[in-house]
Amino acid sequence: MKIGIPRALLYYRYHVLWETFFRELGHETIASPHTNKTLMDAGSHYAIDENCLSSKLFFGHVSALEGKCDAVFVPRIANYGKDGVMCSRFEALYDMSANTFRGHEINFITCNVDLQQKCPEAQAYIMLGLSLGASENEAKDAYQKAYAAWQESHEKHIQEEEAKLHDDRIKILVVGHSYNLYDEYIGKPIMKGIEQLDAVPICSDAVDLKQAQTDSLTICKAVPWIMNRELLGAISKYHNDVDGIILLTAFPCGPDSMVNEMIIRRIKDRPILNLLLDSQDGNAGIETRLESFIDIIRFRKEARL
């Protein structure tokens, strides 16, 4: 069986886990292409206007997999219990996808992670494995290997980002969800732009996720969304080691708009640039803002010497 995985949203967080899990069960995986203008336009066509840019891109990636696989994997992730809830779009993503593409030649498979309903992640993947014809032991073994591979990959990523802190150049913590940071069309140009300005981007997802939950409490104790709490934890971790902070948000993300405003009000000792990504063509405006932001930081550092 060939399983398609949209290269959007939680792909950048969990793709190692997903690909390893399906491979261990004997299935082939195929990811959709990197985001481009065609995929963005397709996503805008299939999504309602109120969807955030990241959700629109997801539907574009789903459409790109039509006819190229036996089924498309779209997980439904509601919450991780006391650790926090996900944005409601992640809980509804499978249902939105199945309804949006009804009548198309696309089959969907899912797993349902919902600790509040006593369905933890491991159980969700075991049930997915059973639905694909594996035995319970095979599914359990596949998940354990997949989780170990994901954990190893994530720890390596943390080490790589932490190594950048030893660089003598200006360091910028880029605070954003991984699906925005690493998207080839909306996030990567910003990371490259920072590097072209002779500065070092530090990615906010390079944190121990459990520790980040705890660290987030030093900034705010009342954020319900688990992924935004992780971003706060990243600010707490890297705050003293960076020269500035960029908040990277896809329009019109509700959780980010609320949390970013709180960050701007509470973090006063580091320059902050709030970048809002939308579907308009061209990055000229963003490039100008990046250049000005980093120039200001550079001038301040030189003035202190």
C-alpha cells in the first residue's frame, strides 16, 4: 500500500514518526511536493476564506497527492490531556479533508489522538496499524520504533540549533510553528533572508517539548494551546542567548494572534519583529522589514562596544 502524506501542518513535526511507522508495517510512503505558487493557489481554491494560510496550504498538498497513492494520511489530534489542547483545526482536519475532497479519487486514513477521551498517542497508532491489517504486536512494535526514531531525530535537531549559539554573529530566535518555519514557500525564504543579512536564525522548535511546557509558565500560566506553550518555552530557553526575536505567524491564526500580542507586551528587553504571512505574492516588504530589524540590532550592539 502506498500512503500519501501532505507536506504541510504537522508533517514538519512528525514526519519521521509517520514514515517510520508505515515503513515498519511494510507500507510505502510518498510526500507531496514542496510548496509552490501552484499548490498555494490550489489550497485557496479548496479552503474557505476563514482558514489560516497554513490550513489552505494543507488542502493544496492533499490535492497534489490525488492519483499518486492508495490513501492519504490525515491524523486527527485533539489534545494531549493536561499538557494542553491543539488548535481546533487539527481536531477537525480529517473531517474537513474528507468532506472537501468527497467525489475525488482520494481515500483517507487517520488516527485519533485524544487523551481527554482516553485515547493516547500510542493507542491511536496501534489502532491505525490494526486498520491496516497488522496484528496488535506488529502495530505496537512499529509505533515504538517510530517513536524512538522521531525522538532521536528531534534531539539531533536540538543539538544542531544549540550549536548555533556559539556563533559570534547576531542571533535571531525565529518563533513560529514548524509548518511555517520550514515551508519552502512561506518560511524558508525568511530563514534564508536572515542568513543573507549575516545573522543566525535559531528555530523555536529546537526544545525539549516537555521542558518547554514547564518553561512557558515563566511567561504565562494561562495559554491552553500546547504548541503555543512550546513556543513560549523556547523564548524562555533562548531569551538570554539571542539578540532579537521574530514572531512568524500565518494569517489569520487565532491562537498566535493572541499569544504574540502577549509576548510583545511582556518581553521588553529584546527587540521583537512580528511578521504576518499571507498569500500575497512577493517578499519585498518582508525583506525590507528584516533588513531594518537586523540593522537596528547591529547598530545597538556596535554602540555598546
